[in-house]
Amino acid sequence: MRQILVAGNWKLNGSRDSIEQLLSGIVAGAGAAANVQIAVCPPFVYIPQVAERLAGSPVAWGSQDISDQDSGAFTGEVSASMLNDFNCKYAIVGHSERRSLYAEDDAFTARKFAAARKGGLIPILCVGETLEEREQGVTESVVARQLDAVIELEGVAALNDAVIAYEPVWAIGTGKTATPQQAQDVHAFIRGKLAELNVGVADKVQILYGGSVKGANAAELFAMADIDGGLIGGASLDANEFLKICSAGA
Ligand code: PGA
């Protein structure tokens, strides 16, 4: 049985004070969803604050990005070993905003995925098509290409220690959620593709859905056979809303 994982991606939001408030709310309510894995991914600079606040709580934390390098002359980068120093469990890699706004391609994303694993972090590998790609009917080939870059570099077994997040770009931050069936279809495609290579990996890997998940639509999404939780943007910035989503997986 795969557990439900609900991970908050705070993106470029928060301050010391707002994060303290948000974490207090989340920690106070997390017990109500004891069988759900919960995580938050703050901006890098707030990771020490989050690590201190959440230590000993059931809520894990991770980064929104990670360097493909471990150390050296790479100005502005943050490595897996640095994230490990602050007990990060997860690292998001290949979020569509990194891919589209910062021109991170499949090969670069795969190297980040490899760096996260090598450093003992669980990569949350984001895949998903744009609206144009969906309308052209190429959703599956886009998602397959994004997965293949990682599988070619690291092998399919690497996904044993990873999470996949299917995030249709047209549903991110738009209020336009994929229907549970639209999401399920792509999740089943991903799991089927992995099963052709390794049934054990396909059975084990958590595949999250991301894109305008809210308290009001989480339960119907999480009820689908191949949806194992969510990667939550906007709604993860509000403790009550985030907790509603967590409870939907309980
Ligand atoms: P959203 O973002 O929930 O605000 O749509 C999801 C994401 O980008 O991970």
C-alpha cells in the first residue's frame, strides 16, 4: 500500500514571521492526518528556521531546487550535502517554473535528480505538459521524455528512492485543476510505463498530482487509484487549507 504524501511548495513566498505562524498551524493540526506523510518546501534561506521548528514533529521538509554539483565554484548554488546539514528529506527537481522560466532542460533536471539521490535526499521529480502540448495530444510523449531523461541517466531502480509529481503546467496556479480522471489517466500512463521496465518500482513509487489542489478537490483526486497525494503550491501557504488537503488523504 502506497502512503499518501502531501508536500507544500511555498515557492518565492514567506517571511520569518509568516513562516512561524504557518508552521505553528500545520504542526498543531498534523496529528489529525497521522497516516499521511506531510512535508513543506520553503525557500532555501528559511530551511534552518523550518528545520528547527519541525524537528521532532511528524512534518518533514525539503528544498524547492538543488544544485547538480556538490561543491566548488558554482555561485548561487545549494548542494545536497548542504541540504543534508539541515536534515532535508526531499528536494523538488524539474518544477515547471524551473524548466520554463530558468530554461532547465530534461538532461539538467536528470543531473539534479542524480545529485539529490547521491546526497541521500528523496527527489520529487516534476513532469507535465503545457496547455499547447495537451491540445496537440502529446501529453504522454512529453511526460515520457521527461521521465526517460532520468531513467537513462540513473536507471529505473533509482525511482525506488524518489517521488514523481505529475503537474500539468496549465493547472499550476491557474485555479484550473485537472479532473480526477484526466489526472488519473496520466498517472496510470506513468505507472504503466515504469511497469514495463520494473514492476516493483512501478508499484512502489508515489505519484503526486499538482496543479490547483485545494481542500475542496483533494479528496476526489486522492481517491483515484494511481494518485498518491499532492504537490501543493498556493494552498500550502494557508495552514487551514493545507491541513484540509492533508486530512483528505487520511
Ligand atoms: P498550485 O502550484 O497548487 O499553486 O497550482 C502547484 C505547484 O506548482 O507545485
